[in-house]
Amino acid sequence: MHIAILMANTDESAFAQRHPKDGEKFRNLLAPLRPDWRFTTLSVKDGTFPSDLSDYDGFIITGSPASVHDDAPWVHRLMQLIRDIRTAKLPLYGACFGHQAIALALGGRVEKNPGGWVFGLTETQMEGAPIHLYAAHVEQVTNLPQGAEPLGGNADCAIGAYRIGGQVLTTQYHPEITESFATALVEEYYEKLPPEVAKRAKQSLTRPAETERMAQRIVDFFESA
């Protein structure tokens, strides 16, 4: 399979330069399970979009510190691309910003988290079972598009994952984040977050996320679609 990773992460800080970009993170997540797959990263946040959807077998939309409500040309163009991918009936996976962008583009709603930031390792429900994944979000999907089915969530985020038929799968969380990056991210944001959020995030890092389990779910999704 040939998967396009639509890179939405706008962070170009010194911190970001010290760590792998999101395209590399998703490749590192999935390639060990499917070493024969090809991954092409397209930096949509810089205006690089696929010229022909048929060049790819599936699409991933990454996370981003940007908001899906930002009035930026690349965000508007991404919303239309999501609708085009749906029309073409190609499989689409979204994480965090991607999860929210797909919902908004297809008629759902995204709003601020009532409880503010969710940061660090979080336990959520997905498809009837608990799973531990890293979180870093202050917005969430509050209404799903028509035809979408919620797959689970938790008290901080009721719609933590959803699917649309067999061709869309999303999660509010970050399966691409490694344990070492999560530790560095919490340290980087520690003084920028509300004190109670920062303290809770740091305390959450006593166990690793179940990234391999989520990676298998993503691979299964693309293959079944």
C-alpha cells in the first residue's frame, strides 16, 4: 500500500526541530508492521497537497497545535480535501487535529474542552476496551457527522474515537508519540500549562502508551478498507 501522511503540525520551534516530524513518527509507528508499505509525507500546512488522489491507497491526517477553526488557506483547503477523499471512497485515518478536521469537514462540530487541557497519558475506551494513549488537546469533537459511529471515549472527551463505515477511522489521541517524546513534550509545556494540568501530565508518565496495539488497529483499518 501507498499511504499519504498529510502533515498538519505547524510547530517549527526549536523544540520541534530536535525531534522527528510527524510524518516520520507515523512511518516509524506503522512500517515495522508493514515494511513493504510506502509512506509519502505531504506538508499540507505549507500548502503541499496531493495532485492526484489515485496515487495513494489511503490517507493519514496528523495532529497539530493549529485549530480546525483557524481561518488559514491551508485549513480550508484541507477541509475540501477531506470531502474529496470521502467522495473518492478512499480510506482516511485522523489523529487529534485530524480527528477533529474530518468531523468538521463532514458536518460535525468541534468545540473547546469544557475542562480545558487534556495532556499526558490518558485511559480511554475504544471499541469496548480500555486503551492508554497520549493526549494533548484543548478542543474536541462534540457532534459527529451524519453516518459516523462513536467508538468510545472518557469523562474528559466523550467522543474519543469514531468511524464512518469502513472508510474513516479516527482517534483524539496520539498513537505516533513515543514514550521518550511524551516525556520531552510534558517537560517543554510544563510551565505553559495550568499547574494542575502540568502536574497531572507528569504523574501520568509512569507507564507507556499502548502504541503497538493502536498501530495494529490502523493497519487493519487500511487493509480492510
